[in-house]
Amino acid sequence: MMKLVLSLIFSIGLFNLKFVKFSKSIIMFYFSSYMLIMMLYYSSNMWVGGYMFFFDYYSYMLVILSLWISGCMLMINMMKLMEFMILILMIFLVMCFFSLNLLMFYLMFEVSLLPIFFLILYGGYSYERYESIMYMLMYTVVSSMPFLWLLLLLYLDYSSLMILLLIFLNLKLDGIMFFLCLLGFMVKMPMFLFHIWLPKAHVEAPVYGSMILAGVLLKLGSYGMLRMMQIFYFNIVGFSYIIITLGLIGGILMSLLCLIQVDMKMLVAYSSIVHMSMMISGMVTLTKVGMIGGLMMMLAHGLCSSGLFYIVNINYECFGSRLIYLNKGSMSIYPSLGLFWFLMCSSNLSAPISLNLISEIFLLMSLMSWSLNVVLLLMILCFLSAAYSLYLFSMSQHGESQILQMKYKNVFVMDYFMLIMHWVPLNFVFLSLSMFMM
């Protein structure tokens, strides 16, 4: 029932052409129909094999998330080139998540950078966007070169790069080689110490660029890490201690960094690193609870972070600034928007009944079953995660409003509808948690 409800919610915009143009309506209708067919078909198929494509539990969920976020972005008014880039990116993402061949996965993994490159280049506003593009390309492309070298070695040894075959071979690599292969996915996720490019890219990207970067593209790194865990199981067991320690300590440091941010977009960007750090820490425990919790965190972060970037952009258009101190008291001027600020920030701090809370419970269980020594780090991380979300909400919504700074822009019904499209699946998926049971 929940599957039908989500598809119907996605299709609401089709019935009001004031919301979207006819061409966009056709595309959204295709997306919603494809989502519904996948949901109904998946109920009886765990693996769908083919020569080059297949999907399993993880890729299925991430493709649904990609379709949902991309459909939301098509409702935003933008240049035709930007719409075309989003559709091209959608094709690359679906092919990447459905790839059966590791070489094809790598190619789609890298080619997906090109649309976001053009989104930032032609959609950005400041000269610094060129620097952010170079940061992003250099970090992501160079860091994934060792993975390409690994693919060549695997093909020479086994004459195949099929994911299903490699999973059953129980391969093991040299420690340094394995770490270098993980580097590309750690950068794309990103993980602490490999995150320098992300805040720059978010700040210079337009709102739809930030939405798809946080909502979908960061999941490529998580998905790649997941496949590496399945193929090189014994290597992950040896590296789990390092990854978990780095993830939890990095998450705490990033949370502290969020508490001193004055740019709301930077705060949301750094909060993405916190969520991804906890997600990867739970997944490398290699428990079923950790895997399910990690997938839930991917979906929850994709919806919540994308919604936060959109609502920050609404405030930016109203006040002409992303600085928290210049957005003070916005609730007294836009009370309806203040409600959505509360809903999105409460979801970000893992308040009931959001999917964030359920995913954190699963991740906490997996990490505590791995070792009780991490309990103190988990307590600090959970507290600081709630603290910076409350800081973002209270500092931007309460206080003395900067009336002279305002541009007096109306908040349209379309803006509220976009926020509802993010908040409803984020908080009502708990009615159908059985879809996460592998």
C-alpha cells in the first residue's frame, strides 16, 4: 500500500500545469510509472540477471531514490540545458546502479561527474565555481585511478569482471592495494579527511546542483563501498577497525565544525559528512543490521539533505543572504515556512518518526554489537548531531528579524509542494519497514 501511496504523491504535480510544464509532466509521469512498476515487480524478484545489467536490494532502493530526487528537481524553473543535464545524469545513475560488469560500473561512476560539472559551471554565480569544479574533478578522478588498475588485474587473472562471479570467489588483496582502491569511493562519499571538495562544490552549485549532489551522487561512493565489501570480504574485516575509528572521530569533528558555521549551506554540506561517516561505520561491521541501517541512512540523508538545501535556497531568495545572522527571525515573517524549517531540521536530528531515527537505531545496534568501546563516541556523535540541527533552526528562525535586508519575495505553493515531496516519504516510510527486510 505504501508503494502505491508514494507513487501517487509523486504524480500529484501532473494534474496542475501551473506547477510544471507539459514536457516536464510527461517526464514525471514516466518516472512515477517506472517507480511503481519497479516496486511491484521487485516484490517477487531479488536478483534480475542479464548480460550487462542486474539489480538487487541495494541498487533497487538507490534507483528509486534517484528517480524521486530527479523528478523533484524537474519541477524547478531552470534553463533547458540544466534540464537536459539532469536527465542525462539520471540515465548514467541508473546504468551505474544496475551494472553487472565492474568496468561499466566504473565508467558510469566517472561519467556521472560530467553533468554535475555543467550544472555548477553554467548554473553557478560566482567566479570561485571554477576552483570548486577543479577541486571536485581532481579529487574524484585521480582518487579512482587505483580502482581502474585493480579492474585490469582482475580481468587478467579471472577473464571476467562480473560482480556476481567476483562475490563468490572470496578474493583478498594486499592491504595497501585495497586501501588505494577504496580511496575513490571514500572521496566520492565523502569520508572525513577526503571531504575537502564537497563544501566548495555545494556552495558554488545552484540549488538543483546541491540537491542532486547530496541526494544522489554521494550515494555512488556508498554503493561502490558496498560492492567492495561484498567482493573483498576478508579485506574489509581487517580494515573495519580503522574505518570505524576514522568515521566516528571524523563525524564528531565535523559536528563541531557545523556548530561554528555561519553559512547555512555550508552547515548542511558538513552535516552530510557526519551522516555518511556514521553510515559507513555501521556498514563495515558487516552485520545484517548494519547493512540495513546503512541503506536506510542513505535514503534518509538523500531526502533530508536535499530538502534542507532547497529550503535554504528559499531563505536565500527572500533575504538575499545565506548567513544565519541575516536570516534571524524569519519565522515571524514566514510562519508557514518556519513550520517546514522545523520539520526538516527535526528529521535531520533524527526525531521520531523519521527514517533517520530508525536508521540510527540500526547503526547504533550494529556498532555496539561490534564493540562496546565505541559507546562514548556514539553518545557524543548523537548529541552533537542534534545540537547543530537545533542551532540551525533556532538561529535562523528566532531572534530579531532583519527587515531592511529582506527582498519581500513571496513563497509560492510550488515551494511548499517541493518540501512536502521530501518530508512525506522521509517520515511515513516507517509504515512499510518490511521493504527493508532482506
